[in-house]
Amino acid sequence: MTGPNGPDALIGLPRNYLRPCLLLLVAEGTSHGYDLLDGVRALGLGKVDPGGLYRCLRALDEDGLVRSAWQPSSRGPARRIYTLTAEGQDWLDAMAGSLAEVHRVLSMYRRRYVRLNDEIRPSDEGRLPDQAHVNDDVRPGSDLRRDDEQNLRT
């Protein structure tokens, strides 16, 4: 299947997901660009352009969310290191809350999809390998749609 951004890219990560990833990594400890590049890849952003990462870091610095400074290195040139500011921590907290809400809504979608898939194909044939554990919290005979609509209101 092909989406608007190429093969198998029908739905992706949230727009500007690099920003909260960088803030999280910087909050975990003072870092420089190469460490951050490895860190965002570990957070699911496999195809990060180093130039884009540095532009984002510069924007975070200009917005007052991180502070940067040059640190001398005993092995080569000085490196720019990044630390989180109080405003950056506030922004990180807000993004974590927003991403938690996205996770909650997507989890409801996923539960309903798995239930539908189970009703259409009750056998394990055709199921994705990761679907087995997703269905554990669905009660037999429950009205999942009503439950999910109630969860959205709370």
C-alpha cells in the first residue's frame, strides 16, 4: 500500500515529533549533536537528517527551550552541548501530556480494530504477530464502542 509520503507511509508519527524527542533526550542529560542523533533514532526516528536535527536544536535554543554552549574536547574540536531550560521542561511536560492523550485514543482504535479482526477472522490465521496481547483487555460481550466513547469523554 502506498500513502502520500511513499510506500507504507499511510500514517506516521506526530508532526514535529523531533522536538519532544530532543527535549526528552536533553532532559535525560547534557548532550551534543551526535549523541542526540543516535538517541532520536532509538526513539523511532530512523531517517533523521543531521542537518535537520541541528536546525531543530538551533530553533529550540532560539526559543529558549534549551541552552547551548561550546565544550572543549581533548579529542578533536570543541562540541556544542545542550541543556534543558525551565521553559523547555514546561514544554516537555506539555508534550508528554499531549502524547499520552494521542496514545490513549490510538489504543482505543487498536482495541476496536483487533476486536473487529477477531470477529471477521476468529482463527489466528491472518493475524499480525503483535495482536495477541492487544486483545487481553477486551471483555467478552462488552460493548467496546460504548466503552471507548465513554473513555473519550473522561
